[in-house]
Amino acid sequence: MRAAYTEADGGPEDIKVGDLPTPEPGPSGILVRNNAAGVGPWDWKMLAGKWMPLTFPHIPGSEAAGVVERAPEGSEFKVGDEVWGRVQHAYAEYVVADGVTLVPKPADVSFEEAAGLVIAASTAYEGIIDRLKLQPTGTIIVTSAAGGVGSAAVQIAVTTGARVIGVASAANHDFVRSLGASDVFDYHDSGWPDAVREAVTGGADALFDSAGAETGQAALKALHDGGRASFVAFPNPDVTSEGRGITGDSFSADGTRERFEAINKLIEDGKLKAHLAEILPLEQAAEALKKSQQGHTRGKIVLNI
């Protein structure tokens, strides 16, 4: 099978594209002919070998959408089913899934769109719905609101009925408003947290931060006393330095079957849509990773396998 891979710890420039053995699913695994793979910062960060030791050749990618080619007897999936979900080694023509983080793909969603939602939507759903438990009367700030995770977060937050405030560069304000944000502020403007507190008396209730660093730290100032935050980017803001009773937790997305099914429902109801920055062929996997590394994309980068 064709795959993008590395043979040692490194970066996007070390990616090769060539033939590797097709994985064997084993007696309980599901073999999927992969059509698309999402590209995210976790992929190029993993390449450096700093998160965990890698086995080589290493195929990056955790987000896939394709067609079931082989399924064990008794599985809820059958040959020919179109599916999407979280897997390992997604930058390849074939992937193996255990079925736990795999769900049917909605018929009116492309493989590329489905792959683009795997981590973005599941991260946003976990942070906003399960952790922050955003209420219809609440107000939430979403940083990096035009990015892959942020654009999903804005849409998911809107479904709760809460007031959604996006933070993005000025060029992306109209885009973020089109997702449902009622207000959008430019993180290049040092006074944006004060502007939020003027727009929302006393400050916002909650923060979903996928920017981290200076933007995430500044966002804490836009929360009211006792506000809550979820962080999915590093370095995490320091809630203790802000004080005022603000609490926050950081997490890495846990793409459970239940979350993917809930996301499917939002897609089918027309409340959540993938926004793709670019679709590149597998042969340009290194370029896709470099673009992700540069940041500032509007939506998600996806590989067509």
C-alpha cells in the first residue's frame, strides 16, 4: 500500500511516500480502505519522538475516513460501509480500526470533510459539552476560532444556545461570524480582553482555548471572577497567576464512540460542518505537515489518499 512515513525521529521534511505492507487487522480488527486523513499539529509534534517512542517506519495520522474492506464475524460493520473515526497511522491507503472509535459516515458528507472533523470536533465536544458543560444562559470565549478545532468549537458552542465570542485575526472575523459567533475580537489587539469585558458585563463565563501561550493567557483576563476554562494547546495558560477564582483544566481529546455518535447527530441536523483549508494528495504529506506547523490556517488541512 502507499503510505507517508518516517524512518527516524525528525520533522515534516523527513516524510517519505512509498510502498509499505498492508496492515493485518487480526481476528477482531476492521480493515478500512482509507480515502482521507486529517492533518493536525499532533501529527508533526509526534514525529519528533517527544511525546512517546516511535516504532519505525512510522506512519503519522489519527483521523481517517474510508470504506470497510474486511470486518470480523459479528461486527456491526460490514464490507462496503462508509465510516470515519480515530485510528492509528492514517496517512496510508489502509488502516486498521477496532470499531470502538469508528462510526458510520453521514451520506451527504465527503470523506475529506469527515476526516477533517475527527479530532477537531471530538476535542471541541469534550471540552465544551462534557467538561465545561456550557449552558444556554452562558457566554464562552473560543480562541483560534478560525482554525480546525476552533471552527468546530464555535459551531458546537452555538448549539447549546450560549453566546459565543470568537478570537481570531481580523481577516477571519467574517468567517467566524458565519459559524455563529455573536462577537469576534482580534488577538493582535492588546486590549481585546478589556473589550470583551465591555461587551459582556463582568466578563465571560467560560473559555475554550485552542491557542495557548500569550493568547490563552490574555483570554483569562476576559473571564469573570470564578470563570472556567478548558485548554487543548500548549503551553497552557497559568490560571493561578490570574487568580480571581478562575479554574481551568487541560486535556487531550478522548474520541469515544459516544462523542462521535453525538457529532454525527449534529452533522445530520445541519448544526456542524467541516471547514477545510486545503485538500492535498498523499504525495504532498510533507507539505501538508509544514503548513500545519506554520499555523494560521482557516479550517482543517486534509490529505486525499
